[in-house]
Amino acid sequence: MGQHEFVLELNNISKEFPGVKALDQVTLQVRPGSVHALMGENGAGKSTLMKCLFGIYTPDEGEIMVNGEAVQIPNSKTALNIGISMIHQELHPVPYRNVMENIWLGRFPTRGIGPLRFIDHKRMARDTRDLFKQLDIELQPETMVHTLSVSKIQSIEIAKAVSFHSRIIVMDEPTSSLTDVEVEQLFRIIRELKKNGVAIIYISHKMEEILQISDEVTIMRDGKKIGTWPASELTTDLIISRMVGRDLTNRFPPRNNVPGEVVMRVQGLTSPLAKSFNHVSFDLHRGEIVGIGGLVGAQRTELMEALFGLRDIQSGTISIQGKEVRIDSPVIAKKHGMALLTEERRVTGIFPVLSVHENAAIANLERYRKPYFLLDGKKKKAEVDAMVQKLRTKTPSTRELIMNLSGGNQQKVLFARWLLTEPDILLLDEPTRGIDVGAKYEIYSIIAELALQGKSIIMISSEMPELIGMSDRIMVMSEGRLTGILNGKEATEEEIMRLAAQH
């Protein structure tokens, strides 16, 4: 096939699910050797469109053209065969096999005669090294995958996509778990792919990143395409207003909470692990939002998990309502009125194959217990439905599987789960991670409302505007130590950064 102006054209793609028009006449044109960003709020239809391209879904109408020729893509194998690869947001490697086996899975090179064929490990290693050299990836083919970081596993996924000689690679939120240094490494690989004429469709919520790496940006809203623009003509504010259809000058809701008396006092909290939190002390007041800032490796999550009884404490004390308590399990933490929203929503938050109802009720089953191990289904349903509705969760019904909801709505269900336990202290670890701008505002409104009701909140966030916009006070950690506590209203990004890089 000769070279066309567009390596990929999606024409008038529509897709409907029961009760939801996920895609409505969407058109997309991607040039070879370019990075084409796809942006939009959660539920805008970005992932659905890409799943239609990769053969996971079949579009109800519309056509897909690769290099000017119409193609049918009934499954992912067909997509790979015609040069389309997709790197999903959730990486699913085979952890206890090595790097090269993960790359060539299902198509190992063999040697031998007739039926007597054996896997050619030498050739597999050689092919893997050649691939890594081409992409400037520093990894050994024999390394076991379970020993690698997320960014290294992602490099393997990219190498795998290239090994299929893909001309189109879709990357869905590729940097959601990466540090800045790892993002730079990913961008280096992307630039290398561009040089080789590979087209990359890049889905991300991170505006600065999009503006840095993209050539063109397509924005979607409510299953429709809003438009495509050269990245050079866009700014963060323009993207936000086109994505949400409203001007978000007020990215954070007004907050009227007034912090009261101390409800929790932490003194000298130290982990038994050498490289973890060390001598951390702070107070938390009633109706207060305390943000925790810091760079990756600051041990913020570890501190939070220790407060909730998920990690051991070597020394130091935790007092609640003036009384020293020993919290060595989440059950005890819950008894003391605590709740923990974990960072990895999909790994340690939701039960994907259970319904919204079951996900929301699961931390509170004691409350619905009747004699003879029975549950009060009526009361449970009424309370779950009321809470899900109160948080304005978009779902056809609470019987819907939670995995079918957008990230922002899944997060609301997790809020519902913990609010049903009626906690006094909420520990929120990156509550808006992987959530789009519009849904973030709704989560912020929930947090502000809870603080107004007198709930005490500790919120970890890696986004500095979020810390400053939502916190009464900001604790900054660096390599396990508390390096400073700032007044939220007076804090600056520079000051937070300086404290975060202190050690």
C-alpha cells in the first residue's frame, strides 16, 4: 500500500450501549509519524472509540480506513495483523516470566525439523536486544518481569507493539503511574517511533504533557467530536473550556469549613523499615482538610496506610479525641471512625465484577446484619441508593457492574462505600487521580461538603494546584520525613516544591 496523507481514518463511528449513546458520528484522521492526542472528560467516549479501532467493540455504524483502504476489525488479532496496537491503561504482563517471553508471547521463534520443533531462546534474546536497541530501551531480555517498575513494564508493552510492526499505536493514559523522569524516558521512545513513521494516538488527562508531546489534539465531549486543533494553537485553559463546555476559572468549589478542636494527634510516628516514614508528628482538627504533598517516594501512602492499620509502626503514638489508641488493623481503624480511600482505585478499591450496590455496601455489612446470618436487604438497598444518588453518581442503576462506570463515577461509589460507615476521619490517597476536570470538581465539592459537616480529612495529592486549592494546611514530606507545614491559603507551588525536594 502506498503512503496516504492519513494512515488512519475513522468515519462517522457510532456505538450504543443499553441506555447510553457512547459514540455519535465520530470522525478522526491521524497522520503517519505524528502524535495525535485524544482528550475529553471521563465518559466522553475516548476509550470506546479506541476499543472500536482495536476490535474489542464492533461499531454500530461508520467505517475504519487504514492507508486509504476500508478494513473490518472483528477482533484484536485482526487489528494487530493490520498494524494497530493498543497499550492499555491497566498493564497485564505475565509477572513470573521474563521480559522476552512477555514480548513474543504466542509467537515464540522455534527451530528444528518437522514436528520436532523447540523454542529458540537464543534468537528470541537476540531479537529482543535488537528491538531494545532500536527504541533505546535499557533492559535485559532475561530479567523477570515481576522485579520491574511500572515504567519498565510499559517499555516492554511499547516494544511488543513495535515488534508487531505496528504503524498505529494507541496509548491509553500511559503516564498515570510514572514519575517525571520516567515520563521523559517514555517521550524519548515516542519521538523515536515518530522518526520511524509510526502514528501514536495518545489519551491523557494531563494537559501540560499533551501540549509538550502532541502534534494535533482532538477533543471529545459526550460521545461527540468537538474538533481537532494543532497542539501549538492550544493552551491549558482553551483545552479545559472545550472539554467541559464551560469556563472553569473556578477549578475549586468555595469552602466554608471552619477547623475546630484537635481530633487526632500523631507524635513521632516511625516505620520499622529503614526507608520509610520517620518521626512524623502533626495534629488534625475537626472540619479541617490537611493536604499532604511530596514527590514520588516521599512515603505519604505508607504513612496513611500505617494510620489505618495496614502497616507496622515501630515507635510513636496516635491519639484520637485525646485518647491514645493502638491501630493494628483496618477493623480497629474503622471502630475509631476512620475510612481510607486508596490510591489505586482499580487494584485496591473496586471489585470490578460486582455491582455498584455491592461495592458501596461491602464495608458496612455489619450494620445490615439480622439474626441467623441474614442481611436486611431492604435497608441496605435504601441506604446505598440514597448515598449513590446524593453523590450524583452516573449509573443506569445500582445493579450495574462498577467496571462499566467511568473513573470519576467509580470514585464516587468508593466515597459512598466509606460515607455509609459514618466516619469522622477520612484518609484520601490521590482522590482525583485519573479523573477528568469536570469529575474532579464534583469530587472536590464532596470533600468540601464533608469538611463543612465537621469531618476531618487528610488528602494526599501530587497535583500542587489541588493541594493549594483544597487544603486548610499542607504537610510536605520528603523521603519519609515531614519537612514543613504550610498554611493552605498562603502556600505557593515554589514553596511546596522546595520542601518536597529538601532531602
